[in-house]
Amino acid sequence: MSGTIISPIHDLLNDLHGRLQEERGGEVATYIPELGKADPEWFGVAVATLDGVLYEAGDTEVPFTIQSVSKPFVYALALQDRGMERVLQQVGVEPTGDAFNAVRLEPETGRPYNPMVNAGAIVTSSLVDGADAEARLDRILAGLSAFAGRPLAVDHKVLVSEAATGDRNRALAYLMHGAGSLRCDVDDSLTVYFAQCSTLVTTRDLAVMTATLAGGGVNPITGQQVVSVEAAAGALTVMATCGTYDYAGEWLMRAGLPAKSGVSGGLIAALPSQLGLGVFSPPLDPRGNSVRGVAACQELSGRFGLHLM
Ligand code: DON
């Protein structure tokens, strides 16, 4: 059985949503101009359990581009398609403590430090199955859709806006191509990465996608095995160590859950073998994490004793 249910948990989510809606901190990202059009009042919270139950409050059906929250899912697809050893040859798994767009590669190998920063995500999306950029993008869109349990599509306005302002990512891709860690055409790699980031999702999708990782790769609504248990575990691992960039340590201390944030205001957190949490609210703190998202996840973690440690 699946569906949205009304329950004491639902009341608690509504209460939390009502209080955090009043939060006025943070700024909507504008470095990708199309993202600057987001309404700072948008705020959705959704929880998907592994037995297929959804609990939701607020704007959980508003579409927004997934941005960096795509990174753990595409990393899981790359692990699925290539295996861990092959992926590790080109992308490391060490936290950087740097911002998401840092221009920094491992000095010895030229590898990006991890798949959650932009450099690592650009290489990761080049590693999924597919003979060319179009085929890799098809694989990624089909994979993200399987995680969500419904067909997802790219927002072309955001895609154009990303590509027009993506010089830092372009610079990273050239550096990595020169270092040998990015082994496909630079423009092809960016075409796929920008489109991946511009894929439209809802808060409800994020909860289901995250529950799929928490459930060993099985989508709790469709029952589909989207990736292997090992690939899902790999994605959760890098979420725990690197998912919130230069806030990753304090995040794990406070919330105690593998998580990933994105500049459009999405934030996911997973309780392995139990549930996936998705939050969306565009105003970001100085480190690029959704202000209401961080507050909601940390409150839910404390309230339900979800801290893994
Ligand atoms: O590469 C970029 O700038 C965006 N497409 C994604 C960045 C993002 O969401 C980083 N997250 N905090």
C-alpha cells in the first residue's frame, strides 16, 4: 500500500512547517540568473518510508531544478554501471571542507576529491553508461526518473541559464581533462552535467528518491531495484562525508544523517533502512544550504532520535 496519510506524524510536520515558514534568513541563489526567480516563501517537507508511506507538508508539489542534489543519485548510477574500483580511478572520496565550486584537485592524481563537489560530479556524470553525451544524458534522466518513480524532464530555461554562466565549471572540466581525470570531451561532459542539474523534481520526488537510496536501491513506491545495494551504500557514504561541503562535519554532528544540498534550495537526508527526507526552500545560508531545510532536518532528526551515532 502506498499513499499520503494523515496521522500524528503529519500533524507534527504541519506544525514544524508552520513555524519554520516564518524564518526569514537566507538569500535565494542568483549566480544562475533563472534560479533567482524562485519565490523565497516556497517551503515543502516530505518523508517517504521504506514501506511506501508519504508524509508531507507545504509546497511539496512545486517543481524546481534538482541541482547538486542530483550528485549522489548520479554517483550511484556510475557505481552501478562501472563498479567501485573503476569509478575510484577517476573520482576520489575524501571530504574537502571546501565550497561546492572549489577549483582544487588531488595534487598527485589530478582526481577531483569527491563526487559531491562540482569537479567530482562533472567526472561522475561522464562515467555512466552511454557512448556519447546524448546517451549518457538519457541514462541519467532514466535513472533519476526511476529513483523518483515517475518520468522527470529538464527545465530548458534553467539549462540555458546554467550554460551561460558556467565558466567556473568549464574551467574545472578543462583542468581535469588536462590532468587526465576527465576522459571525455569537455563540452560533452558539461552538456550532460548542466542538464542533470536542470532536471525538474518536487519535494515529494526528493523524499522518494532518498528513500530509494535508504532502501538499498529499491524504490519503495514502484518496487523497482534502481541500483544495487552496493551502489546505494556508496552514494549514502559520500553524502555522509561530503554532502554539505564545508558544513559536512557540523551537519553530521547535529543531524547525524547522510545528506545532500543544492543551490535551488533542495535538501535530502536518509535514515538507512528506514526513510528518506526531502525538503525544499530556496533561501540559502552562506554555505549554500537551504536555511529552512537545515532547520527542518535537524529538528526532525532530534525529535525522532534519527541521529545514527
Ligand atoms: O554547478 C553548479 O553551479 C550548479 N549546477 C549546481 C550547484 C549546486 O547545486 C551546488 N550546491 N550547493
